[in-house]
Amino acid sequence: MREAYHDQLGQLADRLADMCAMAAGAMESATTALLEADLGLAEQVISNDAKIDDVRASIEEQAYALLALQAPVATDLRTVLAVIHAAESVERMGDLALHVAKAARRRHPQQVLADDVKPYFAEMGRIAVKLAGDATEIIRTQDVDRARALEDEDDAMDDLHRHLFSVIMDKEWAHGVASAVDTTLLGRFYERYADHAVSVAKRTVFVVTGRMPGYGGDENV
Amino acid sequence: MREAYHDQLGQLADRLADMCAMAAGAMESATTALLEADLGLAEQVISNDAKIDDVRASIEEQAYALLALQAPVATDLRTVLAVIHAAESVERMGDLALHVAKAARRRHPQQVLADDVKPYFAEMGRIAVKLAGDATEIIRTQDVDRARALEDEDDAMDDLHRHLFSVIMDKEWAHGVASAVDTTLLGRFYERYADHAVSVAKRTVFVVTGRMPGYGGDENV
């Protein structure tokens, strides 16, 4: 009985990891769509988002059923709750990739981004996808040390995000208001995505250690 | 024994309602600070945010203890889970009010907003605070019909947010790039805040009915 229960718990974590990998793939494609004004790729991300939402709904349902039927305690309880929370964060990551793809579609065939900010987005995209990939592995392996290392990547994202702002706000900005607005929102989408990926990893640490590493602030605009 | 347990559950919901009222107050003050360049009020919102975060941490702890010690089922289980989720959303609402206050502080003694967009923010602020106040009442009363009515308020917020964008993106925009960027982010903070307030109310509906009204999308940039 308990055996079957642990199988279900493992299955739940596997599905969460799969979902996180989907969100990583969505952001990778969305970034390419953005940088290369690739409409087909943008459309693909947009239509695939519903799949991520479905996986989330089904993970949550399965988690609730586990809680109700098995009344887990201690680490098992923490695992189920962490999965519910993490699934919510991963769904948001999917939504943010969707926003990026929609921006690419909205301006097509024009480029959304001015050439001088593209390198920022190439790098923010790389970090975002790496963070989501790392979070996927951390869910699978429960590797606490690796989860802690994500903070550095997230700091790199925050630095890029800050630099990007100084570029947009600079008096030399020559691309007009509409482009500044698009660039501002897109920058925020990447920064939020990274934040959610880190929070997914932190939840995993919580499961293993029973202590949540400091959380509570989203101090980065 | 069960009696004491239901007292604890009621207490938990009360604390969540108090926390939601704090987030409403934070947004009300932050909006005034923004519209009137009131530094003292901005500082107050900024320093009070830690209190909201503390309440959230303590609600989550209490909820986990309830789950672990009492292993609730059915409606009780759903209530505890809804509280955990809602506390996360309310903490985000506090963070968003914090961002508004920080924008007011950053530009002080200058005004952040151009005169022609101020009415948008006065109205978005009013709706945001009303939604948070309504969510507070819904947590206290479990009034399902009232929760459904929040959707209309949220639609009004989305409309304002869309109009605001068309003002910023208009060729007539005369306030420069930096102001457009600030205005864009601030608009998004209000829109996200409203979204979270509605999701708190929806979670309450879920507790009462066992069915989550359609969720999954944040379709509004």
C-alpha cells in the first residue's frame, strides 16, 4: 500500500519535471522567435501553452487526490505541497514564454527588438532556459547543492536586467517610445521567469531539508 | 478535538483575511504616494511590506502544521490548501504595492506620472483596492456569488490597462522614453495585483464548491 503510494509520489515529481522541461523548451523557442522574427515558432509556443496548463491542472488534481486519500505526513507531505506550489510557478513560466512569443507575433514581420538590445535578450534567454533546465534536473535528482548554485545564475539575470534598463533609459536611446515599452516588458518577462525557476528549485530544497531558503521578496523590478 | 481543529482552521482564514486587508491598505497608500509624490507614505509602504511577508510565512507554517497533525480531508483539506495558495498570491499583491511605492520614492520629489495618465492610475488604484477589499470579505464570508462578481471589476482593470497602453504607444506621447517605461511597468503592477486578488477569491469559491472556476491563463500583458 505504502509502496504504491511512493510510486505515485515519484510519478508526480516526474510529471512536474516533464512540465518544467516543457516550460524550458517554450522559452527557448520563444526567444528564437523573438530574435529572428520567426512567426511559425511563435505560433507553436502560443498553441503549446495550453498543454502546459493541462499538465498543471492534472498534477494538481493528482496531488489533491494523494493528500485526500493517503494523508501523508512529514517529508511525503512536504513533497506533495512542494509539487503543488512548483506546478503553479512552472505554469507561470509557460505564461511568460507565451508573452514573449505573442510579442514576436504582434510585431511580425517587423523585429520587436532594436539591434543594440538583442545581445541582452540572447543572454537573458540563455540563462532563463538554463535555469529551467537546472530546475528540471533538481526535481529529478533532489540535488540540494545544485539548487543553491542557481542563485548565481539568477543574479546574472538581475544584472542583465538592470543594464538593459539603463540602456533603455539612456538619453541616447534612438528607437522611440513603442520600442522602449516593448523592450521594458520583455525584460521583465525574462526576469520573472528566472525568479520562478529559482523558486521551483528552492521548493525542492525545502522538501529535502525541511527549511525554505530565504524567500519573500521580489525586490527586482 | 475536531472542535479545536475547526477553531484553528477558522483562525487561519481570519489571518489570511487580515493579510489581504494589509495588502489592500498597502496599495491604497502606494497609489496616493504615487499620485501625490508623497515620500513619507511611500516609505511607510516600503517598510510595512516585511510585515505582510511575515504573516505569510506564519500562515504557511500554521497550515503545514495543521496538515501534518490533523490530516484533514474533503472540504477541510481544500480549505487549508486554498489558504496556502491564497497567502502566496496576497504576498505578491504586497510586493506589487511595494514596487509602486518604490517607483514613487525613486523619482521623488519629481512626479513619476505625466498628468494625462494620472486619471488612469487613480482609477486602477481604486479598482485594485476594491478588489483586495472584496477578496478580504469573501475570505471572511465565503460568499461565492460575490467572488463571481469580481470578474467584472477585473475586466474593467484590463480595459483601463489596454487604454493606458494605447496612450503610451500613441505618436502624440510627449513625455519621453523614461516616463513611458515607468508608466508601462506601473500599469503592469496594477494589472497583476488585480489578477492576484481575483485568484484569491477564486480559490475561496473552490473551497465552497469544490470546482475551480476556469483558470490557467494570464492572457493580459
